[in-house]
Amino acid sequence: MERAISLVISSAVGDALGAPYEFLPPLPHATPITVQATHLWERGEWTDDTSMAIPILEQLAAGASLHPTNAATQDTLGRIVSQWLEWAQNAKDIGTQTRAVFAHIPESAVTAQAARDAARMVHEQTGRSAGNGSLMRTGPVVLAALTPEFLTHYPNISQHRRFEDFPSEYLTTVSGAVRSVSELTHYEHDASDACVMWVLTALHSLLTGELDIRSAVDALPSERATRWHGFLDEAQTHKPWEISNSNYWVVGALQCAWSAMWHGHDLTSTLELAVRCGEDTDTVAAITGTLAGALYGHQALPGEWHEHLHGWPSYTADDLTNLVMRAINR
């Protein structure tokens, strides 16, 4: 439970911690990382990364389903899209790709299918749709994999210590749920593949306290898995600010986040490394926080990093914690 709470809280902390440094070049090690206010964000305020994760978390806390074979799941996804559109009306900041997708969803038909159609339309118009906007919000889907509906046939899943011990049917079902949420705004395989890897890795860390992303990569189609292993090789031999790919691209964002995980030694140092990457610092740190929180728990976080944590819709860290507990206690 503590690691489940930390998965969400640490992502929000990374988001708020990285917000003041967004669009800046990489930060030198001599520059301290502090929680600051900016012209756009209050001190400790999370950004769109966490705001878009909250409707997913709220649906899980309310008892809704993300199980791929449940007929009600499409209604759940539709409600998530509807909440996103409500948030977007007064949001301080929305990713370029996500904003474009929202603009193509007809007001008269706010459904999961309408969102997927809009995502495909944006992809066909621009020729690409693998931004980091679905990876940044994917953390709560880890909690969906722990609900009774997912665990009906695998009640002892928490006893498995290795990916090899996880039933393949369970991993396939979880992957399907992950993709269904990613594809609401992001059409390309890169985006959903990144989300699948991150969720499966975080799920494994949450259950076992161990870190194994390579086995999660192997859950992808083999031709795409080989490509991702190469991306991870670069991440492990470079610091986040040395990654050659832009971290606005989901591949570069995941590489920066994995580099921070690989070179960090606890939750604090890992989040600091993520923020120092430059450019899309809040998103990289939010992505990193999901996995680092699931691995380490958040008890060691500096108090000043989370005592002012807040954001849309007038939530605090306590509100996020309560939502996680309701989602898990189902």
C-alpha cells in the first residue's frame, strides 16, 4: 500500500519539482533543485502531467473498470475523456498534441471511440503522434492491475518475484488496459509501447520491491522489443542530460527517466537527476516519479518537496492518497 501511494505521490512531486525548470537547458550539478513558484505555477503546484492522471485515478477509486473484456470499460474511458475536456477548458497548460486531439472530439459525442478517432486524425494530419503525453499520466493504470477484476484468476500474484512467474495471460490483460488509455490521445505504437513497459515495470516493483524493465520490454512484440532494448542501452550509459533524443518524444522521455532510475540511488537523487535533464523537466520527472515511487516508497522524500503539493481540481497530497487507498481497497 505504501508503494502504491508513493507511485502517485512521487509522480506528482516530480511534476511540481520539475515545473519551474521546464524549457530550460540542463541544470548543472551546482544548481540546487528546489520547489519554486513561477509566473504560471504556484509553489508545489502540479501541472498537466498529474492533472490528466487524476481522472483515471478517480474512476478506479469509484470502482470503475479498465479491464479490456469488460463492456463497461468503454464507458469508463469515455468518462475519463469527458473529465479531461472539462479540465482543459481552464487548464494553464496542455500539451500540443493533446490539445489538437481534444479539438477534434465532437461536443455531441464525447466517447472513447471519438477520442481514438481524433487521435488517429491528428496522426494522419501531422505524420506523428508519439509525444510523451500518454506516458506522463499512465501511473494510475498500475493500480487497475491490482483490482479484483484483474486478479480474479491470479489471487496470489503478489507472491511472484520474477516476471517469469507472472502468468502471461495476466500481463497481456494488463497491457491491453494500458494501451486502451494511451490510445485515447496517442495513436503511434511508440507511445503505447512506452506506457506498457513503464506500467509493467512499476507493477513489478510495487509488488516485489525489485526493478526489472528488461523483462517488461520483452512483453512487447519482438521486433519492437529489440529496438527498445537499444534505447535502454543508451540510457544506461548516459546521464539524462546526455540523451541524444528529445525528451518531448516519448522515446527520449522514457530514456531520460530510465537514465535517472539507473544512475540514482534513492528516490530523492533519482528525481533530482530527472529534473536536471532540461527541456520537458516536469514530464520527465513525473514519469520517473511513477517508477521510483513504486520501487522506493516516498517516506524519504524531503518534506519541503511535498508539503505544498497541490493542483487541479483543488486537491492536495492527502486527497491523492485517499484516492489510491480507495482504488486499492476495492
